[in-house]
Amino acid sequence: MKTVLFFLTLFISNAFCAGIDLHSHPFMKHGIGPLFQGSFFSDAKSKSYKTLLKSNLTEQALLESEIDILVVALYTHPILSLFSGGPKKAIDRQITEAHEFIQNNPNWIIARDANEAREALEKNKRVLVLSLEGAEHVLESEEDLDYFIDKRGISIVTPVHLSNTHFGGAAYMRGFRKSFLNLSKLISPLRSEGVKINFKGMTKKGEWLLQELIKRKVWIDLTHGSDLYVSKAMKILKRSRQPYLFTHTALRKYYKAERGIAQWMINEIKQHEGMIGLVPSEEMILESEGSQELCPLKCGGCDGGVRGLVAQFLELSKEIGPENLALGQDFNGGIPHLAPDSCDQNSEIDEKSGYYLFSQDQELQLKAQQLHDDAHLFSDRSTKTFLQLWTKVRNSSKSMK
């Protein structure tokens, strides 16, 4: 009875606020071809939080969610994308599919800047923002930038992704499966904050790309960059007065790999300004720590699940403020999401197979606020901050070399 009253109170008080997802892949099918099961316009294939490379963000799931703004991560694998005609064609097809979605759903738009997004929200419309994850094979020339940025409307770019490229070094990730993508980890002598870090930073080609993106008012997503890459990029972005952005990460102190955001990066955000998205994934939030009240030992502490996510959310909120924090959920991104709670199984997430479907955002929010009143994982405050910072990106100046 208490649980029922709790949920009723949340609904009546409108404690759940629609918010933003800083990073998910609705159109992943074109990026990795037959390796991915399902598509955006078909039924979801995923049935559990453990399922990998099966669709869990579909048109139906997106429409059923309460997300105001979805940052659409466009990704292409250099080999698997050949099934879609190659990397550039694969990205182009994903953008075309996004336009097909908004044609079928006129209460959605693709926004190219914060003003367009803000005006849409004021008219009770919802917003897609196009983001490119990994610039290699896509943004290789001025002509590519003219096409994908100026014509097709990509507004956010993650220059490096899973492995080192001619643009720069990628952050090392945890586990053998992830290490295989970046074999230089085996010989790197460098360490920072207790983890091994990549000895490759930003290249000359990478600096050219960053300068060109800044000039075209593109927001740079620093996620996946090596420490040395991020350090160089932050200096350039600060000079151009562009806010920092990490769309989908976790605290390095718990994730224990370079891929997690370091304390020195968080300090830079506090001194400058920026926004961070946390990934609701078992791979990213293992070994989180929280209060005994939030994470009792009988529930497995905060080792994964919603409790682990909430623990990191609350800890990072104290560092940068909850308004500068959101989720970057990485749905359709080939990662596991959140396991059911090990005890107090009184939410729909716990009764099912964990948090594994994009449309479960309301259930996740309710579960999080049951654990802690301040765990506003989806919030209009974060949406407003995103738009404020995006406005500053559009007003920023060309970086000084």
C-alpha cells in the first residue's frame, strides 16, 4: 500500500519531468548492418537488460517515452557499413530516416540550433538533435563538412570513438572485449588517477577538424577521447568559449578505466562550464558507492542497477549541479542496461527484465526517486541547461591556434 501511495504522490505532484537523452542510436541498423537485429520502424527485439545489438529504441518506444529532446547519435562501422554503401552513405541514410520519422510525426522536429529547439518545445513539440559519433571516414575534407554539417544539419560531433585514428587517441575501456579495439593499451606506460591511459593525444589532422567544427558552430563531444586528446581539446574549446560536453560516461573512480570521466575533467567543467551525461549501464556503474541508506548491504550495495546509477548521479550532482547533469543512455549502442534491483523489487523495472527499453524512462525515474528524492534523472532543468549551453556554442568564436 505504501508503494502505491508513493507512486500516486509522484504522479499527482508532477515530480516526473520530461527531460533529455544526450546520446542514443535510433538508426543503428544502417551503421552496423546485419550485426544489429531490428530497426527503428519495427518492433523492439530486446527482451532483457543483458541483450546486446538488438533494438531497444524504436519509433514506438520513442513515442511512448517522455523525452523532450533526443540527441541522435549517428554511428558507422568502417566495414559493416558497407552493407549500407559505405560509412558516408550509412550516415546519410540515418539522417534520411530521421527526416522520415518527423514527416510521419509532425509534433517532432530536427533542430539545428537552440532557438529552433526552444521554439518547438514552447509549441509542445519534441526535438531531435543530430550528432555524429566518430568522425573517421565521414568528416575527412571541407566537402564532407559542407555536406554533413552545413547541409544535413549535424550539430554535435564526437571526433574520436572506440580506437585510435588519424584524428587522435581514444580512451582505453575496461575488459578484454573493449581492450581488443585498442591494442596499444598493452604497451602504454602512462597512468592517471589510478588507471592506464593512452599515450596518443590529438594529431595535426585532429586539430584541423576541431578548428573547422568550432568555426561551423558545432558542439564538440569529448566522450571517448584519450586524456591527452581531451586535455588539448579543452584548451582549444576554452579559448573559443565553447562549453565542455561529455554525453555518455561514468565516474572513473568507479569504472576504473580511462573511458570514465576523470576528476581533473570534472574540475575543468566547474572552472569553465559544461554538461555531463551518465550511462545507465551495468558495464559503467559497477562498484559505485553510496550511503548506507541508499545502498544497504542486503541489496548488494550500489554494485550496479538503479542504485549504482543513482549513487553516481547524486555524487556528480554535488560536483557540478544537477542542472548540468543528464543521462546519455546509449540505447541501441550494444551495451547492457540496468539489472533488476536485488531487493525491494516494487517497480515495473524489477518485475520485468530490468531497464532495457527506451520507453521505460518513466519507470526508471520513479524507481530512482523512490531511492532518493533528489534523483531527477530526467529533468526540465537539464533540458534548459542544454539549450543555454548550446546557445553559447552557436555564439562562440573561432578558436585561436
